Amino acid sequence: MPKRLISSLNSSLERWLPEKRLFLRSDDATRFLRLRPLTQLGCLMGGTVMFGWTLFASSVLVIDAISSGSNEEQMVQAHAAFEERLAQLSSERDARAAEALATQNRFTAALQQVSEMQSQLLASEKKRSELETGLQTIQSSLRQAISERNDAEEQIRMTDGNDATNHARDEEIAAALDILSGELRDTAKARGEAERSAEVALKTAEELRIERDQIVTRNDEILNQLENAVTVSVKPLDDVFRSVGMDPDEVLEAIRKGYSGQGGPLNPISYSTSGNAALKQSETKAKQIVVTLDEMNTYRIAIEKLPLAMPLKTSYRLTSGFGRRWGRMHSGIDMAGPTGTAVYATADGVVNFAGQQSGYGNLIKISHELGTETRFGHLSRIRVKQGQRVSQGDLIGDMGSTGRSTGPHLHYEVRMNGRAVDPMSFIKAANNVF
């Protein structure tokens, strides 16, 4: 039955794939191979499958290379844009704070001027009151003098006394009345000018108060935007440490211990306390933003010390992940590529081992801060020495297949306080933040 089926298929395919013979000649004999239609069809299908697989694998490698480069560019651009936006918000906040302070100073000066005007007005009122009292006294004296003059005239008429003496006394009284009238006119004029100056000063103070309130409102809006920006920016940084199994509070405390220097002269600061409750509220919010920015900067310092970068900058194939493999624990990830592919440090640190180790082959161990360590195994060449300090992105070795290995690849490990953790958690955390 199978022979009959094969013969039937060959007969059906004879039209498109006629039978062919391949002759093999030697010195003493000639032989040939019969290529039936079914055999030719199998060879064509096998060649087509191999060609399709080659196209598919090449496409995957090209897509991986393109996506790897675009992700790195997006990380750099996003980080630069974030830093630029923070710098803009900080400069705008400082400018608004300076405007508010200048307006507050002008408002205080206007209030002081109003106070001086009011003091002058009170002094003028007091002087006017004294002059009125003096005028009443003089008028009383004048009335008494007039009465006495009338009495004297009566006596003079009765006694026919000296008229020249009475005339001189009348002139003295008239001169005193003229002087008193001039003083009263000057006092009334000064009082009017003081009232007008006080009205102008009050109007100026009201305009400055309105301008100050507008600046304070604008400053409060900027502070709210800045507060929202830094709050949103801190959460992904906090998630980075939680995703890799680290306590963010302990990380921040460790960084602050290493960056705790202070100094400089202490100069007294004077504050105006007249009507600046809104400024005090803005100042409190600004101080909170400064605290959040300090926390964010501390996170940034901590992130720079974590191994978040990629050890390879070219295309690779992830051949084995972190976890149990073949019944044993695989403490890192395997990234396959051509022999000699450059391997880079993923964070700043110190090389504490560079040499041969069983199973790892050529191995490099780098100690980083915050209790982390990275390992790079199966290298074909080691480019650093024990005790050497390296920075993130420094070339440390070449990919190879030394030690227990089935082909050229990089065995990459991350350890925290001696315990192996999944390196992909660090790489994914960096992608989520940047």
C-alpha cells in the first residue's frame, strides 16, 4: 500500500517535476542516482524552510539592534528633558520669589511713608490746636484790651489825657492780630498739603498691596506646579529600589551619611511681619519642595551607585534567565553574542577579583556601594586588574566561552549583601525610570 501511494504521488508530480538522473562516473564504472518527483519536492521544501528561517532570524536580530539603540536614546532624551524642566521650574520659582520680596520691600517702604505722613498730620493738628488755643487767649486778651481801651478813652475824654499814648497801643494790638492771622493761614495750608500727601501714600500702598497679592498668587501657582512635578518624579525612583528588593528609607539614610557636610558663616536674616501670611504659607511650601528635591537628589545619587546599566552595548540573545535550571540554581543571566564582544561595567565600583575561577572561567567581580556586587563570567579576555577603580561604561573585558560553557556568551550576576538577585530587575527598573 505505501509503495502504491508513493508511486501515485510520483505520477501526479511527474508533470511539474519530471524524474531526473544524476550520473557519477569513475575510472572503471559509471553510476547514477534517480531523483524522483517526490524526492525533488522534499528538497525544494527543505530549502524553502531553511531560507525562510534565515530571513526570520536576521529580521529578529535587526529589530533587536534597532530597538536597543532607540531605547537608549529615549532614556537619555527623557532624562535630559526632565533635568531641563526641573531647572526651568527652579529658576522661575527663584525669580517669582525675588519679585515677591521686592514688592514686599516696596510695600513696607510705602507703609513707612504713610506712617510718617500720619505723624506729620498729627503734629500739624496739634500745632493748629495750640494756635487756636493761643488765638482764643489773644482774643480774650484783645477783648480785655479793647475794654480797657474803651475805659481808658472814657477816662481820657474825662481827663483830656494824652491821645498819642492810646494810638501807639492800638497799633501794637493791630500788628499782633496780623501776625496771628498769618500763622493761622500757614497752618491751614500745611494741614491741607499733609492730608493730600497722606491720600497719595494710601493710594500707592493699596496699589502695592494688590501687586503683591498678584505676585504671591502667581508664585503659589508655580510652587504648586513644582510640587506636583517633584512628587510625580520621586515615586518612580522609590519604585526602583522597591522593585530590586531594597528599602528606600535605608538607602536614603546611607546616602545622607556619606553626603552630610555643612559649613559657612551664619548671618542674621530679617523678616517683615506686616501682612505677609500668604508669603509665610508660600515659604512653608517652598521649604517642603526643597526637602522633596533633596530627597530626589539623594535618590539620584543612589541610582548612580546601582548597577542599572547594560553590560553589553551591541545586539545579544538572552539564552538563559535567572532561577532554577537543570535542577540547579542559575544565579545570573546568560547573554550570547560573538566572541570578543565588548563588556562594560554597569556601575561605579572597585574590582575585587579578576582571574580564573572554577565554573566561571575568566571572571571579574566589581564591588559597588550600597552592598551590591556584579560578576562577569566566561570572558575571553580580562582588561582590568584587582583593586582598580572603574566607572559606569568603562570597558572591562571581552565575551568568550571559558569555564563551564557551551558557546560564547556573558554570564552576568548581581548580588546584594552576598545574595544573588535577578539582574533583569535592575535593568527593567532603569527602563521604567528613564
